[in-house]
Amino acid sequence: MVLEEIEIREARKEDFEDIVRLWKKLTDYHHKLNSKRYLSGKEREEKIRQSLEKFFAKKRRNRKFLVAVKKGKPIAIMLGSIRKSPSYLYEKRFGEIDVAFVEEKFRRKGIGRNLFEELLKWFKKRKIKLIEVLVDSKNEIGISAYKNYGFSEVSKRMALEES
């Protein structure tokens, strides 16, 4: 597969079902990492659909949903948003990668990087200097990708799961 065959563009309403399919796969991936913490794609499908319906219902200046498309079919997704920073940060606003997923057979081909670079342009245009992503500590694929994009670990979120 040649990267020229891949189009990076904004998500459209007609991509809805493909985005749901990809987001469910991402959710299933997290479920496999920790089934006691994360719901499966099937269990989350209705919430995914509601989030997408809300996204497509109103154009939002603070969110950007990108898809990587091969032969007219989305094969990867990335959603970024701009949020108000907590009071302890210097930056007043920060960017966050909320959702990122590349179908397994298309991984390690630069598609995720291309999505990220397009999202990074959008953040820069809006003068966002800090971008964060929350990654499960067991998600070695995600951690590796984000490190390759230049991210570094700045904090750890810890959980106590009582039985």
C-alpha cells in the first residue's frame, strides 16, 4: 500500500457507520487490555452513536474529527479537541487527542502519523501550544505511536479498583 492512496480529510455524515465500526474496534481493543475497566464496543455502541450524532448536528470550532480514507472507505480516525486548561497550567487552553485508531492491517504505514500531523496543523492554527493524550498504561501500541510523534510522559493517573 502506498500512502498516496490514502486521503486524510474531515469526517462527514456519510462516514457515520464506518466511524462507529472503527470506534467500536478501538473500544474492543481497550476492553481486551482490561475487561474489568473498559466496556466492549457492543456495550458502548449507543454512546458512540450519540457522541457522533451530537458532533455532526452542530459545527464545532473546538473539535476536529479526521478520517483516513482508502478507496472511499475510512480505515482510521482521529478526534481532537481544544479545552480550557486547569488553573495550575500556564497555558489557558490545550489540545487533546480524544480518539485515535488505525485498522490493524493498515498500521505501521504512516497513516496515524499523517492524521496526527493534520490535527497538529489545526491546533497550531488555533495557537494551541500544549497537546495531551490519555493513554492506558497497558496500551503499548498507543504509547509507542505517541512517543514517535514527540509526546513524553508528564504524569501518571492511578486507580484503586476495589472488589
